[in-house]
Amino acid sequence: MSEDPDRPQSAYTLRRVLAALALVGGLAGTIAFGRAAARPDGTTTGEWVAAVICAGVALTALIDLLVLRRKP
């Protein structure tokens, strides 16, 4: 092994994986809840709120991935 045991390990890889999963899940949730909220009769039972929350998660994950792109 070429790794130095005294050197702290970076958690950037795990952070990238979790951010990517959050991005995919947030986008899927936004689409699913957005489609559920778009009823022909115009009634809503909170699906729009859930869609907005999922969109916020996806946006946060995207920003995190963009920040991590600059890290080594």
C-alpha cells in the first residue's frame, strides 16, 4: 500500500456518492410528486409541497456536486 497511515483520509468520494444519490432521488421525487399534483380536476393534497421539497434537495445536491468538482 502506498497510503500513509498517519495522513487523514478524505471523505470526498463518499460525499460525491451521497450527493449524486440525493440528486437522482430529488429529481425522481420532484417528477413523481409533480405528476401526482397535476390532476385534471385541479385538486391538490400537498403533492406540490412535496415536489418543491424534493426540488430543493436536488438543487442542494447539485450545488454540492459543483463545489466538490473543484476539490482534488
